[in-house]
Amino acid sequence: MKLKLFAICMVLLSSFGFAQETKSITGIITDQNDMPLPGAEVKVIDKEIFDVTDFDGNFSLDNVEVGDAVRVTFLGFIPQEFTVGENNEYTISLEEDADQLEEVVVIGYGTQEKRDLTGSISTVSAEEIEKTPTANVMQSLQGKVSGVQIVNSGSPGESPTVRIRGLGTFGDGTNVLYVVDDVLYDNIDFLNTKDIKSINVLKDASSSAIYGVRAANGVVIIETKSGRKNQKPQFEYDGYTGFQRAQNVMKLANTEQFATMARESGSAPDAQFIENAIQRYGRSRINPNVPAVNTDWYKEILREGLIQNHSISASGGGESVVYAVGANYTGQEGILDMKNDYERFNIRSKVDIDLTDRLKIGVNSIFSNATKHAPEDGAWFRAYFAVPTMPVIDETNTEAGPTRYSNAQLLGYRSTQNPFQDLAYNENRLKIRKQLTSAFLQYELIEDKLDIKTTYSHDYSSIEVREVNLPYTLGNNFERRSSIKRENNNFSNQYWDNVLTYEDTFGDHDLTLMAGTSFRDEASNEFEATGFDISGVGLETSWYLDFADPDSFANNVEELGRRYYGLSYFGRVAYTFKDRYIFYGTFRADGSSKFTLDPWGYFPSVGLGWVVSEEEFLVDNDLIDFFKLRASWGKLGNDNVAASAGSNTIEVVTAPIGDQPRTGLTSTSVFSNNTWEVIEEYNFGLNLEAFDRRLSIDADYYIRDTHDAILPVFIPIVNRSIDRNSGVIRNEGLELVANWNQQVTEDFSFRIGANFTTLKNEALEIEDERGYIDSGSAEFRQRTTIGGPLLGFYGYERIGVYQNQQEIDADPVAVENDLVPGDLIYRDQNGDGVIDDSDRVILGSFLPKYTFGGNIGVSYKAFDFSMDFYGQAGNKILNRKRGEIIYTQDTNIDADLAINRWHGEGTSNTYPSSAGLRKAWNQRLSDFWVEDGDFFRIQNIQIAYNIEAAGLPETRIYFTAEKPFSFFNYNGFNPEVADGVDRQTYPVPAIYTMGVNLKF
């Protein structure tokens, strides 16, 4: 009996031992063509054992048992299961799932398959975004999206100007709306490029209408990276460092050129100033007729600036939780030789939790802390005008201090000119802190069909400004007092959205219904104070208002507060029949506290699509894989404009009454009771994929009209302009995109892409007594006329230069105006024999008529190479730094003007003479001062090497050259000028970096 009991126990123990035996297995996941699938999820069913395949499709699972069921999933492929057997190595081939292969695009308050889109939406991947070394995400989109113009600034931490499909309004109402993980922002300078998964640009009204009044100028939707369910923790480091350098540095007239022009000008004082410089600084050994000093002021104020970026992140998830956390540091020095830099530190977290099978919550939080030392942009202007005949430091200027900087007044010139006191004695610091938090709760009312989601978000930011002007002297009785300006600006934007979504598929029908509400509360408080004569100014600890003279604050303290509310109701219908016929419609009702006349606006949109490739006559063809025609129409409101404003004026006047002068008061009242700007847009497009989806072509034609555009209308009775709904502005254009991607062999692939955009911007209606809207100053006039572009440059058309006295004598205009050879010839537009204001015309617009971009990419084994290019044409730039010679004529100019000036018959038919530059006739605004802004640029070059080795993290080492080559004829650092007026524009530098990416 005991023997039997012992035997039974041994059998049970043996069975138990075998049941608990575990092992490790490895394998590779591939597609049908045996290409490895990185990122596939491999999970043991009903156990917390899982892995994600690496770059080569490899996986490993520990502590598995024979008989365990393992499930393999990968986006766009049919899931597959296998059972663990005696083998320790497995190769699993997944088949493509046609239903999942369609790319999903993030749209307003939801997602949609790309094949079902009826509007114009462009997508940019994380890979393309990350190639650009930048502190601002939008700079990386330049040249990559048709219909989108990005105008960059070289100033560290400065946001670019973004225009989607032209310009339809004046002022601040042109801002694009940014949506980051369903939260709305006016600016995304807090985002790190490494945190971004994708960017979708909504360009037409139909796509944007769901966002109502905030979307009038286009929408940029950004989805950040997150973890995945059943994903092991993945750690990633990405960092690069490098330098930036000014490119295409404009040549200024050197001392010999400047002295020649001064003597040619016929101005005795200017010629004497050259002699004064010779006496003060000595004669040149090469040319004894000019001073020994030859200062290149641009070269003096420029430097190389360091740039670096470091990011760390962790992401992963389990059965019910997914997470992504990270931190980032960005540092950038400016190329202007002063305290000019930008630093930003970010912390980010994103967590989603499935509380039950139907209830889900999530929290997304970003904290951003940035410090920016803004440049003294006036230094660019001063450097252009500073005469080359004086040095940076003048040791004989004993009255200057603390540093003995030179002073052009000591040579006889009217102004000091030296830009270095701007660089050395000014410090402009901004501390920018942002706390951005959003939380949502989502409940599935009917499984896989109906859910409701409520989201609250709060965007709080503060900007603390400190501008310190240190005291200095420059001799010649020039002395500046110390001053300090402090600003504290706080902004609080709160949003509460509630969205109900129903999705169903029945037979040949796919239906999505969505309805929602949105409430917004936007508040700001801005405080500013300025004081003078700081005690202990040499110590930074004294740079506070308490140390300024208390009596100096009079009329130098301001505080302003604003608060606006908005309430919106919106809905959407998306319907597809047989995956072939598509209907898309939205409606939004927006209420805004900005408009007292009519606070509510109603904005519908509709889109239609026809997937032609699903028709029987194209289904079996071997050429076209996908072909869709689409059309859309929509209306948008724009409340991103100033609220109602007015002017109440009492003026003392004297008028003759009964032959006697009488003094009294006049009162006038002007009030703008504005309502919505309404954008109405038609869009027609097509999408084509062919040759096994290697070729893709997208095309769009659009007409975008802004009705009731708010323009500055001139009111004669009060002699001022006030913003009113007073015009219709049209933007019209064509957008083309073509891409070719091909996997030639297992080791070699390449891609080529290009985009091209046209734009025609014009005012169709202007409700102003004069029939036009003037902008700019009288000397540098910009005018908006019916049939012309917004803010067109307005002046005379130059047709040549008078070459000799015979030409003068033969032209009554020249005789009447006492012109001489070397003066400009203007076109007599109306043929009346007189050159006057009636001969002025629109000389062009700062908006380009054409923009284009492209890319080339090659991958071979572990190497990859890419190159992007970008360009624009048809825009004009007012070279105002040249033009301001009308104010001060004894300053320097650029070398191009000095070399190509008229200095004898036949020498130039474009530029006037040295003497002519000083004459009012030639100083009129004309196309002499308005130049072509066309340019072509190699935008980005990147070479990378990928390392995959056992025991090492996935490693990518890369070298990037950003904007290394630019080609243009404009006489400036670069033709990227946001408003087209170049007076003191910060140059856009070339950037060179080395970086590494590690994944653990």
C-alpha cells in the first residue's frame, strides 16, 4: 500500500514538474515578400508575455510553455496565431489586409481613412519633420506641403510666418490654428520635433469648417507620439549639436567705393568727411586718396552660433494602459554678436487608461520653460548704413565709454552710425513659461458603434520681459541714460468639448455621424512699466524697477486686460456607398463675445468624392491602383480680429462767424460695429496612384473668397482709419504633388517627389470713398486696389536712365524737372507728358505667385541619403534699407549699387548716378527700390548610417546640412521677408549638425 502511494506521488510530482517547464523562443516576422516587419507585436495570449520586433523583424519571448498560443499583429496586415511547440525558432509571414492598409488621417474631432477624404489635406510624417534641426516645428514644413508658405526667421526662438492658400485679411487675423492632440493653440513654440508622430494640414474650407471661427486661415493638426498596448518599455535618446553660419552675406561698399561715390555726388560736405577720416585714421597705403580704415560692418557684427538639441523618452503599455513620457532641451545661439540666444526645457507626459472595456480616460501634459535673449534688430540697419571709413574701436575717442567705440559724428556725419553700442549696451530677455494640460473621458455607449467623449484643456502661459538699456557715451556730447522696461503678460485659454460619435457599417454602406459642443474662455492680462536712471546699473541685481528713479515712471505705466467667450455647436456626416461614392458634410454654429451686432455665425460645408478606380471598367486594369475625383465647398468665420473699436474726439477749433473769429469745440464719433469675416471656398481635386502604388499624384484647384474682410477704412471727418467690414478678397490657385517610391532590391530603394503651387491674390471689392486702402508710410506707400493684390507696392515704373544731354533735351519731362544724365526715366502711364501721382502703379506683391519644393531619397543597406529643395517666384521685396537714403544721404550703401551705378554714358541703364541718389526725383518709390524676391534653395541634405548589432541599441548616426545653398538676385542677406519690407531683417543662417539616435 505504501509503495503504491509513493508511486502515485512521484507521478503527480513528475507531471507537475513537466507542466511548469518554460523556455525561450526567438523568431522573425516578415511580409509576403520576406521583407522584415519592424514594430510588429508578438504576444502570448492570456499572459503578460510580449515583445515588439526590432528593425530586422526579430523577436524573443521568455518563460513560454509548449502549447502556448502566440498572436502576431501589425498595422495593415491580417493578425496571425501560432502555437509554441518543441522548436525554439519561428518564422511568421503576415498577409496584407486590404481593409487596414488605407492610411488613417487625423481630422477635426476624429479620424478618417485617406481614401474617403473629399477635402484637401496634406500629411507630413515624423521622419520628414525630424530632419530639420530647429526649435520650431513649423520651420520643418517649408517646401514640403503645397499651398503652404513658410517664411522663416533666423532669430533664435522666433516662430515663422505661416500662410495657407494666400492672404485674405489684414492684421493679426491671419494666424493659423494649431490642434495638438485635440487641443487648440495659437502658437506651438513649445513642441519638440521628436515628440511628433504626424502633421496634417487642412487647407480647404470643407476640411477646416468643423473648427469654425478659429479655422479661417487653415488648420494644422499635430498628433504626438504615444505608447502601444502590450509594448515593452522602449527608451529613446536623440541628440544633435552643430553650428549655424550666415550665408549669402551681402557685400557693402568698401572704403574706396564709398569715397568715389562721395566725391562723385557733388556734395562738398561728403567729400570733406572723407578728408576728415584720412586726417583722423591715416591714408591707405594702397590708395593714398582714401582713408586707411576699411571696415566691413556686416562681417564685424556676425558670428557663428552653436545649436544643440537633446531628447529622451520612454513609451510602452500593458493590457489597459499606454504611456509616453519625455524631456527635451534645446539651445540655439544667434548669429548676431551680442547676448542673443534661445534655450528651452520641456517635460511631456501622455497616458491613456482603459478603466473598463467601455470607459477610457487620458491625460496629456506639457511643461515648457524657455528663455530668449532677443536681438537688437536695429543693428542690422545701422551696419548697412555705417560708413566703412571708421573702425569699430576708436582709441582717440576718449569721451566714449565704457568702451571707446567710434562715432561718425566726429567725422562730420549726422548720426553716430556705429552698431556696436546697440549690441554691447542693450539686453532684451524674455522668460516664457507654459503649462498645457488636457484630460478626457470617453465612454462607449454602444459597443463599437456609439461613444461620447468629453475633453477639458487649459493653456496657461506667462511671458516676463526685461529690456535693459545701459548708459554710455560716444563723444561729441552724445550720452544715453540708463532705462529698464518690465512686462508681465499672462494668458489663460480654457476649452471644454463634448463630442458624440456614431459609426456603423451595414451592407455596402459606411456611416459616421458626429455632434458636439465647444466652450472657450480666453483671458489675458498685460502689464508694462518703464523707468530711467537705474541705481547700481552695473550689477544685474539692480535691473529691477525699484532701482529706477521713481519720478521717471510718469506716463510710462500701462496695464491692459481682455476676456472673450465663445460657444459652438457642430456636427458632421460622413457616408460611403460601396467604397465608391462619398458624401461629407459639416455644420457649425459659432457664438463670440467679440461681436455685439451679431454674435452668432453659421458655417456649413459639403464634400463629394468618387473613387473611379472601384468602377468595373477600372477594377481589373494593371496600371491604375487608385483614382478619386473630389469636390468641396464650405464657409468659415474669422473672429481672430480686433473686437469692436471706436473713436470719440473733442477738438478745439477756431472759425469765422459773422466776420469774427470764434473758438469752440467740435465732437465726432466713429465706431466700428464689426461682424464676422466669412471665408467661402470651392475646391476641386483628384488623387491618383499607379504602377503598384509607386506613383502618386494629387492635384487641387481652389477659389477662396473672404467676404466682409475687415480693412482699415479712411474716415475723412476724423482724418483717421478705422477697421471695418469693407471688402472682398480672393485667393485662387493650383496645387500639384507627385511622388515616386520604389523598392528596387532588398537592399536598395529610392524616392523622388515634387510639389508646385500657384497663387493669385486680389481685392474684388473695397468699400472706401477713395476706392483704395493705403498702408505703409507716404514715402514707401503700399496700396490695396480693386483688381490688385493686398498691400501691393505702389510707385513709379522705371524704364531706364538718361545717358546723355541729347536724351535730356529731347524729353520735355526731363527739361521741365531739370534732370541730368544719370537720372532715372519713369514711364508716363497715362501719356499726358507729365510724371505725377497719376503715373503710379502697383509694382507687385510680397506674396509669391509660385512656390515649389521637392525631395530625393536613396537607401542602400545601412546607409540612407536625402535632399530637399525649395523655391518661390513672382514676389517683390521693398529694399527699404536702400531706400532710406532719402532721410540721410551721407551714409554707406551696398557694393552692388556702388559698382553698378551710372557713372558715364553706357555704364548703367538700371541704377542712377551717385549724385542722382541724392535727388528727390530718383528717391521716389519705384521699381528701383522694389526688387524681385525669387529664390531657389537646397533646403536640407542628410546622410545617415544605421547600426543593427547584437548587444547594442538600434543606432542611427546622421549628418545634416540645413539651407546650405541659396540662389537669388535680391540685394539682401536672403529674400525671406515676411511682409516684403526689408529694413532690418534677421538673416536665415545655414545650419550644420551631427547627431545620433539610440533606441533601447
